[in-house]
Amino acid sequence: MALVLIGAGPAAPAEPPVVRVKLTTQAGVITLAIDVKHAPLTARNFLAYVDDGRLDGVTFYRASRRKGAPQLGFVQGGIDTDARRRLEPVALEPTSKTGLRHVDGAVSMARYEGVNTGTANFSLMVGASPNMDARPGSPGYAVFGRIVGGMDVVKRILAMPTNPGGEGAMKGQILTRPVTILKAQRLDGTPHPTGRAKVWLLFQGR
């Protein structure tokens, strides 16, 4: 007797090992290569925000320039503290596990003080930042991709004026005029939107 499987639909297509994401910003286009193979949790989390449109209209809001070498550092952007766009936090994938490092052009997931608190705020490295890698006594941050286009745009944002105020590590690093990400879209693979409510759309234009 043949075994009949009821209700089993076609399997979802596998994600490519690397998915390119195009960020169209007010300052120009930045293209990221998201490393699904080596940082699957962080990469799929980021792609969920892209596929849902949750990064459309957010900003690059921080330029962290290195003391003594202001042409180096990182630019940070994402949903900031907008809870309307937020999905569940993703577990930290440390660099000691993934083998990825905070080299020049790396894409890194920002987080709060808690280890597993990353959502959709991310940093783009200009120059290497090995101090952000995992090491004894510090879990570091999760690298989940690299910049493959538009590094000139990233450097331009890094050089933009910042406010002298702010608190803690962000003091003096908040951009005077944040740079809007007009559109974030994947260039590879099949989108997998979460189907969750897009509450922030109710407030656009207000």
C-alpha cells in the first residue's frame, strides 16, 4: 500500500549562501553581501526585516570616527528604537563561532548590553575593528556580511557632521542630519516576508 502524505506542500526554496542586499540611501547606493552560510541566524534575521520592508524609511544615524584617524570607524543605521518595526531579538553568533571578523567592509549587528538583544540596527566598518570581535571576557558583536558596493557612500556618511551631545559610547557620534535608507531590497534568492503587521505604516506622513 502506498503511503500518501496529506497536506505536505512544496518545501520552501533554500536560501543562497550569500544574499546581496541593495540599500538605496539619500547619499547613494550601498550593496551588502549577507553571509547566510556562516552567520545563518543573524543573516536570516536581517533578511526578514528587508523582505518585510521594515528597513524602508529608517536612517543611518551614527558616525563613529576613530580618535586620531577620523577617516576610520563605522557607520550605524537601522530601526534605532522604533518598536513598531521590531521583530524578536536574535541570538548572538560570536565571531569565534562563525569565523567572520570585523575587517574593513564588514557588516555587524549592533545590540544592547545584553548578549542576545540584536534586532535590526547594524554597523558598516570602515577599516578593521578587531576590538569588536569575540575575545575572552567579551562576546563581541556578530559579523554577518560585507560591503560589496558603495564603500565611497559609507565613507561619505562617516565624514558627515555629528552633534556634540549624546550619552555614553554615542556621545558626539549622532549625525546632525541622519541619512535615510529609502529602500532596502534583496537581489538574490526568494523573499520570505514574515506576514507580521506593519504598524509603522499607519503613522507615515503624520
